[in-house]
Amino acid sequence: MKLKAIGRHLLIRMETDAVEEITSGGIVLPKDYIEKLQGGCQLSEVLHVGECAFDDQPEVKIKAGDRVVTQKYPGSGLDLDPNWNDGKANMYRVILDNEVRALVSEEGAWLN
């Protein structure tokens, strides 16, 4: 199956939700505490960008493979294969271009 976003939409895969962490001092940080620290934001991978997405913002260059920040549960969820389960909580969603809050860049300074 091949999915493509149309119009101003993007197809994204939300990254695995927070899991319990143990600090270097041995303190266990529960999952719900880590989610509160994230402030309701979510990292996602862009799988496809619709042909009209960001038309009103020509300086925005988001493409498939980029990582973006969105709200915790943006757009509409897709259940692509309910029988698939490898222990990961991957969620596919279709969102509007204006639901992207930031582009995650691995190069350069934070505020360039």
C-alpha cells in the first residue's frame, strides 16, 4: 500500500512515546512525568508532503524524511495494520501544514 498526502496535508509517523527512564543516580522517572516535561509536543517523521503544503510560506522547505515538532495528537490518525505489533507505538497521521510547529535540524546553531 502506498499513501500520498494531497493538498495542504502531510503524512507523518509519530515517534515512539516516552518510556520510563532511569537517571544516572538510579531515580526512576515514570512515563507520565516525561510526557509532562515534553509539554504536549511530539516529534514526528514526515513521510509525504502534499503538493500545496506551505504554498503561503515559500521559505519553508519541509520534505519527506525531515523531523518536525507538532502538538501531541495532531490531525487524523490512521490505523494501517491493526495486526502489526513489534512493541513500537508508531502512529501514522494526516495533518495540515499549519500544524507543524518546528523543523528539527541536526546542523548549525539552534537559532539561525
